[in-house]
Amino acid sequence: MASKDQTPNNAPDTEKTSEPAADAAGSAVAASTGAAAGTTAAPTGSPTPAAPPAAPARPVAAPGRMPRWLPKAMVLALALYACFQLGSWAFHQLIGLLINILIAFFLALAVEPAVGRMAARGMRRGLATFLVFLGVLVVSVGFVVLLGSMLAGQIVDMVEDIPKYLDSLINWINHTFHTELSRVAVQDSLLRSDWLRQYVENSASGVLDVSATVLGGLFKLLTIFLFSFYFAADGPRLRRALCSVLPPAKQAEVLRAWEIAVDKTGGYLYSRGLMALASGVSHYILLEFLGVPYAPALAVWVGLVSQFLPTIGTYLAGALPMLIAFTVAPWYALWVLAFVVVYQQFENYLLQPKLTARTVDIHPAVAFGSVVAGTALLGAVGALIAIPAVATLQAFLGAYVKRYAVTEDPRVHGHRRHGEMVLARLQRALRTGRDQAPPEDGA
């Protein structure tokens, strides 16, 4: 009875206990099933994760609208063009002053050795520069006055002797070409010619232009002397100011270039003065021997022009003595031309190398090319300063060029060994015979 009563009482408890277990088992099976299926479903009641913020959209330029950088670029281009035009205009306006400063700089380099010696003996540099320039001015003015007075007297004599020269020229033309010219007819044709009347009118109207040119030349000469005086007197200060903005290594190079420029420029003027003296004396002896009038003035003309216009100056200076010699006798002009050509070769290959061996030793072809280039760039000023400038540049760059001993090969001196030439000819003959031989029958 007791067992019967207990069995029904325990049954409901067992059922109540099995229900939570079944629920837990179902939950585990559902979780495992969901994991196996790859679902990411969040449990009920859990918060949903927020989506990432979207990137802001870039503004799209409207079609046909100007980019923002274009106005700035246009303004910058216009500003650069305006600066270029302004600089070009200023350079063309100041080109005359710049050329004067360049001439003054080379003149200061030429007098630097004399000023330096006087300053080394205790004299103030300004006073030494003044004395040197005063001496140069006195010598130049005295030379011009003496030459001008001599030329003036001889020009007057030449004008008075024009009829005699004209008679001799007309007689030679009549005798050579069998013509019948007369001096009176030639003079009348010249005096009544239109070109002479026009020349007189232009000369009368150009008096003011000549006066302005003379005043402008005097002002330019004064400017050159003032700048050269300041460059020579304040040479050490100028070098210190230039070196103060450079590193020590560059300072040594600048000072070395300055010293080379001083040596080459002074040596150039010294050697040219000696060669001008030799050329003038030589041509004076020739002209006196031929009996050509105005020999002293012509000799001075040839000496100056031939040396300060190198290589081509000799031929240009020889034109005037040839013309005067032609009035004396036509064959004398040929003698003067032959002497000018021979003396030019003597000067280029014997005299000039000895005088310029330690100063401006440059090849005659290089000297001619530098004069032509200087004339094309700066005119007569470029022709005067071309050679010392090229000599300075050559000496400065020569220190950085490594040189080697030349091999003792005959080909260096322009000729080959006789045996090598014979062997080369034999090989050439054999090669030519092999090429021209007929093919064999079995070939």
C-alpha cells in the first residue's frame, strides 16, 4: 500500500524536472545548428551594430569653369615677362656705362704693378695712383700734341702738293693706258660734281653733330679715368669686399685670377709698346730709303695701328704708306706692300714669341680669333681688350689642365719613318693585287 501511494506522488516531480532539461538541450541544438549553418543572427534583445560612416563626396567642378590655379599662373607669367622686359631695357640703356667700366677695369689692371710698387715703398695708395695717372696723362697729351703738330704741318704740305701728285698720277695713266687726261679737266669735273656739293652741305649741317660727338667723347674719357682711378686706388678694398662673400677656397681662386689678370694686362701693354716701337722704326727706315714724304708721321701711324689692332692692324696701317708711296712711284707701293707682308711674318714668328714668352704667350691664330670675336661683341673696345682677356683666361685654366710628357714618336713632329712608309705602300699594293686577281678555274 505504501508503494502504491508513493509512486503517483513522485511522477509529477519527474516531469517537472525533465522540462527544463529539454529546453536547455533544445537551445544547445539550435545554437549548434545555427553555427553550422553560418548564421550570425544576434540573440534577441542584443543591440544591432552601427554601419560605418560614408565618405564625403568630392565637389565636382562645373563644366566650363576656370581652374583656381590658372589666374595665379597667368599673373606670375605676366610678372616674369615684365621683369624681363624691364631688365632688357635697363641693360640697353646702360650698355655704354658698362663698356666704360670694363675699359676702366682693364686700365686699372694695367697700372696696378706701378701703383703697387709705389705703395709698397710707403706711399699712400691714393697718391701713388694719382701720380701714375698724371704721368700717363702727361705722356699721352704730349704725344698727341707732338703728333698732331707734325701731322698738321705735313697735312698742309700734302694739300699744297696735291696738284703735283695729281699730275704725276695723270701722266702715269696717260703713259700706261694711252689716254689724254688733263689735270684741269679733272679738277673741273671734281669741283662741279654733285657729290662734292652734297658733301659740303652735309659737312656744314653736321658741325653740331661733330661738336656733340667731341663733347660726348670727352665725357666718356673722363668717366673711364674716374672709374679706373677708383679701381686702382681702392683695389685692396675691392678685393676684400669681393672675398668677404665667398668661402675661403673660392677666395684663393679669386685672388689668383686677379693676380693673373694684372700680370697679363700689364705684360700685354708692355710688349705691345715695344713691338710698336720696333714696327715704327722699321717702317721709318724703309720710307726714308724710298724717299716717301711724311715718313715720321707714317711710321708712328703704322706702329700704333699695327700693334693695338693685332694681326690685321699691320695690313690696315700699311694702306696709307702704300697710297703715299704710289704718288711718288707706282713701284714703291709694291715695295711697301712686300715689306709689310714680310715684316708681319717676322713679327709673328720671331719678334712676338720672344717679347710675349712670359706675358701673353698665345698663338697668333688664337689672337686673331679673339680680336675678331671681341670686335663682333664690343667693337673697337673688344678688339683692344680681347687679347689680355683671352690670355688671362688661358693662364687661369692652364693650372687645372693636367699635362703629360709627349712620346718621342716621329709622327708627333709631322713625319713618319721611311721604313714604315715603304711597308705601308707594299701592304697596300698587295691588297690591291689580291682584290683585282681573277678567280681560279676550280672556284
